Amino acid sequence: MTDEADRLDGDEEAAEQWELVNTPLGEKWSGRTRYAAAMFFYKRDEMTSETLEIYRICARLDSENPLPIIRDRGVGKDWLERMGFR
């Protein structure tokens, strides 16, 4: 693949993962889906390990929103901003 093709594939993957990390609360397996997508962003250095840990803790809790927990623990301020969570 060319560099441009790699970039486009990466953009498509990032867009898909963004949708997954925003999976609505309460859907079956949504916590695990959000955690898997969070791992994608962590591996790209777009999320701190502390933020990822909160997604891991919430992985089995489909109705639990990790964003307030991230805020309350005072970690992941850049991630919260990116998610539009205040």
C-alpha cells in the first residue's frame, strides 16, 4: 500500500472506532465494545493508561458511563474534551 492508502485506511478505522467508543449506554455488550475501541485510541497514544483503565473497569457494566468517572478521578482531561464531556 502507498502511504496515502495507509492514511485513508487509518482514517476509516479511526472513524469506525470513534463510533464504537460512543456506543449508547445500556446496549448489550456496549461496555466491552467501548473498552475495545478505547484500546484502539490508547494504542495510538490518544488516551492515557488511567483513562483506559476506567473503560476496562466499566467494560462489564453496559449501563455505566465511564466519562463521569474519568472526570471525578481527574484523569483524561484531553479525552473528556475530545468526547465533548464537561
